[in-house]
Amino acid sequence: MNNTKAAEQKKLHVNELNDLIINSIQDIKGKNIIKIDMSNLDDSPADYFIICEGDSTTQVRAIANNVFKKIKEELGYVPHREGHDGSTWVLVDFFDTILHVFYPETRKLYDLEDLWSDAKFTEIANL
């Protein structure tokens, strides 16, 4: 398989993954969803960040759990996750995409959007 074909398949897989992550967030009424495309940046930790927030630590945990469950069931992939205990910031790492689920005050404190402001942003409407 040539490099162009492999890159197209990877992009298709990542887009499918990102769509499933976003749909899983929306299932639990996650808010202020932003997809950050960092694929053209040097030294980025992943190709994409997806950032959202929940109104409570219970909702933050529920969003992260729903995403984890859906990806495992539908794509057969078990991601790494951190921050589940405190549930003010839960990170779910899919390698090409990293999901950050924040409690609103924690999101403001770390302001990842500003750290990666040179990337391409896509805002997803709240449902």
C-alpha cells in the first residue's frame, strides 16, 4: 500500500473516531464542544484534541464513561484514561485524538484552547 493510500485510511479512521467521540459526548449532554485539529503543527501531542465540559463532576465522569464505552463497543479500542477519581478533568487518550472532559472552572484554569490557538478550531453546537 502506498503512503497516500495509508494516509487516507488513517484520516478516515480518525474522522470516524472523532465523530463517534462527539456523538457520545452529546448523548450525555456535554457542552461547549470544540475539536482542535493540530495535525499540521510540529510537536503536538496528538492530531486532534476534543474538549468539552459537564455541569457537574458526575456529568464529567458520565461523559468520559460513555465515550469510553461506545469506542470500546463500536471500534473495539480500549483507550487510556486519567483523572477519573476527581472528575474535574478527565482525559481519554485515543493516540491520534485526545479527549478532555472538563468541569467549567477547571477548563478556564487550564485554557487549552489558548495554548493551541494556532491550530484549526471547529465548534460543535450544543444539543
